[in-house]
Amino acid sequence: MRAWLLAHRTVVGVVVIALVVLAGGGYVASVAVSARSAAAPVTAAVTGDLLFVEQDDGRSRVEKAALADPGGPRGGTPWRCQRVYAAGGTTACLRLAGPGPSYEAAIVDDGGREVRTVPLPGTPSRARVSASGNVVSWTTFVSGDSYLVAGGFSTRTGVLDLRSGELVESLEGFTSTVDGVARSAEDRNFWGVTVAADDRTFYATMSSGGRTWLVEGDLAARTTRTVRPGAECPSLSPDGTRVAYKKRTDGRLGPWELVVLDLTTDREHSLPGTGGVDDQAVWLDDATLAYGKAAAGQKPSIYRVPADGSAGPELLVPHASSPVPVR
């Protein structure tokens, strides 16, 4: 009798293990199917002049709304993106690519066709497309790639030129100068690219030795030079005269707020009420910025604020992120 019970228990154990394995396989298959569904080409016509990622249901659906009536009717898209950006007929969607999880940048043209996908080395953080639609950039968080903290994280920023097909996998290979002095330290880290109208000049954040700078770069020469300390996640205005970025209000540990730098006068001013922002702001037009912000324990929402600092921010779209003006 005891022998029979032992044999019976062995069979039951094997069955349970098999069911667990099958369930795990089902989960992986489900993730893969989800990723393939996200990769479906865009075919639906949508309306609205503000693109964003809906955060209500956790599915990262990309939707459109009218800036004049952001609380009104929305147009849906088939995209599922962690970050999205569109300009000049090109859309960049940073999205889930499969189990792991793994991620990729999907580049879509104005006809809704995916023209290229690029594997990403980490979790999506920032995405940008130049005004012409020719240059796409992204930043990801990369685990275990920090030179400062064992097992920490750093960022990896890539740039893709759709005209030539040339892919720069990381800006860390560019030649950098800090206050005119060459810097080749291994801990150089870049994030938050914004490209000028010439599709060559760009601004970004560089960190090294525990400090951060706003840098101006040249994509053709593969160089960067520091412009100003303390600036993060820059965004160049449509007219090319100003750069908005987040900056710590109290040394290296204080909360961020949005600041606008006039490139002609080299003067900056802060935007009241934007404390706690942690986003790469976008210019809705030459006078207005938008950004995503999440309060503690809450889903992020999108706000807009005058770029001249004349008034505080106002809620634009609740439970949403990654705002993009559709021009």
C-alpha cells in the first residue's frame, strides 16, 4: 500500500510540474503574441493635433486629441508604445518587443508603414524625431551598466539617420570636451537628444564624474561640447532660439523644475509650478511647453505651461504621458 501511495504521489508531482511549465510557456507565448500585435502596421486614420500614451488601463495605447479640446473625443491608433514621438511624417514608437522583456524602436512613415525596427538595449525613456522627420533618437535605461554603482543603471542614447540609414548605437563614442578640455572618461553618459533644423546640430545631457551638462553636438563630426552645467533632458524650441530643460532647484539632490535658456542672451528663467517634473518637455508651439508628471503613488498626467514663465501649469490630459504636438 505504501509503495502504491509513493508511486501515486510521484505521478501527481510530475503532472503538477508539467502544468507549471506549460503555464510558463503560455505566459511567454502571450507576451510574444502581444509584441507581434503591437508590431501591426498602422492603417487607421486618426484625428487630433496632440499625440500621447494613455495610462488609464496600463496597456500603453497611443491616442490623439485636439489641443483646443483635450478632454473631448479622441482618435485611437493601433500603437502600443512606452514612449512615442512624431514629426515631419515620421513616428518613433519605443515598445515591447518580446519576453524578457525586450524592447525596440519602430519607425513608421506617414503612410503607416514600418520602415525600420531597431533593438533597444534597455527600458525606453526618451524619444525624439527632428522637425524634418529625418533623424530619430532615443534613450533607454540600461541595468547593470553603471560605472558608479555596482549593479546600478545608466542610459544609452542612439541616433538613426533615415536618409543614409546610418545608426549610431551610443553617443559615448563621440569626442567630448568639457569647458574646452577633452574628456574621454569611461563614465560619460548621455540622454535626452533634441535635434536642430539642420538635422546635424543637437543638444543633449552629458554626465561624468557626478556632474551633468547641457551639451551641443555635431552628428556629422561626432563631437559634443559643454554649454551649461546642471541641465537635463533638453528640448529645442521650434524657432531654434531657446532650449527648455529640467534643472535641480537645490544643488545635486533637490527636485527638478523646468527652465528655459535663451541661446542668444545666455540667460535662463525657471517656470513656476513645475517642481517635481521628471520628463523631457516638448514645445507645443513657440510659446507653450508640455510635459508629463506623476505625483507620488499616482499615474502620470500631461500639463502645459507658458514658456515665458508668466503663469503656472495647467492640466492638459489626465492619466497620460509622452505628449507630442502633431504639426
